[in-house]
Amino acid sequence: MNNIMQVTDISKTMSSREIAALTKKDHSHVIRDIRSMLSRIDDPSMDDADFKEVFDSRGYTSEISLNKDLTLTLVAGYNSRFRYAVIKRWQELEAQASQPVMPALPDFTNPADAAIAWAEQYRAKEAAQAQVTELKPKAAALDTLSHAKGSLGIRETANTVGIPERKFIARCTDENKPVSSRFMYRDDKGKLRAYSHRIKQGFMTQKITSYAGKNGKNLVTVQVKFTAAGVAHIAKMMQNKPSSQLRVV
């Protein structure tokens, strides 16, 4: 019976595009409202389970997905009719997820139908097994990296996740994102610095070091690096390079 009955997982998030459709708003305006909301909340503990920003091939925001709490917080300031539409949609998603899905069974008294059903089940099983085989080493590599010791500089981290350094820095410092989603910022002198919440998360380190300058005087600089856990976290977010190639120095 367990092989026949399937229960769909409850929808964890709602996309900005669906919110725009339900509230009759321009999608760009919804994106703007989401960023404004997240910036005001500014909760460093939020992660991909709460909201996730999806980028297109050019690096621009395609959509942002929000969990239920953030969705309802967003629409709290919207027109009552539109807010009601979003709440009703969430209720529909939750109701659908609570209902078991019983797929139609083939007529096993018909040899042809039975053979087709068996072939489809076999192909599905083979495809699932192939996906597990492909993803297992990637997951293992990320897990190994996240527990490894060592750290990478900004350029090395960009190379590791397969993104040009300038584009990587632009993503990590994008002021269009809420502070909780950024990794670095530039100080008054234009130098890159790590956000404190990323350091607390164990994703980055920032150390002051000294070195001898050309004139023999000691100079001070700040080294910003990504920890193994930070590189693994970014690699999962970016997904631009096979995780089996990730390395730590």
C-alpha cells in the first residue's frame, strides 16, 4: 500500500511571480517590496529555507521565493482584497498537501497494460537510481568541504565555485539585496570587509595582519577569507561548478 499511496510535500515557499499575479502588481514592484521588507527585518538567522533569490543567466534577479511567514508579512501592507487572495492561496496549497495522492492503477488483467506499467516503473526506478548515483559524490564532496579546516581568499573562492572574481564580488556585495543576504561590503576606502553576521555563522573570517612595506615600515591590512563551510554554502547556492572539484587550502 505504501508503494501505491504518495503524499505530496507541503509547499514551503511562494514565488514573487505568483504573489504578483495574485495581487495584480508588477513583478518588479513585488521584488522591490520584498527587498525593502527583508532590509527592515534584517534577521541574520534567515537562510534559503526562509527566502531564496533566483538569478537568470545574466546575473539579474529572476524571482524571489518566500516562506509563509515572510509572504504574509509582505502582503500585510497590501490591499485587503489582494491580501485575502494570497492567504486563500496558501490555504489551498496546505489543503492539497494534506491530501494523499492516489495514482490511477493500470488494468493488470490486460497483458499489454501490465507490460507498459512495468516498463514505466522500471524506467522511473532506473532514472531515480541514476540521479542518486550522480548526486551522491557531489553531496559527499560538499559535506567533506563544510567540515574541513582551512580557508580561501576571495579570488580562490570565486575560482572554486566557478564564477569570475568581479561577478562573484558583485553578487556578494549587491546592495539591491537585504544585508542578511550579502557577504561583504566596501568600507570608506573601498576595501572589502566581511559582514559580522557571516563571521558569526562561521562562513567567513576577517583578520588584521601586518607586513613590511617598501620603506621598511610595518603596514597593516585586513584579510577577508571564506571558511570551508562558507565555500560549501556558496557552492550550494551558486551551483555553477561540480562540487567534486571543490578544494580547500
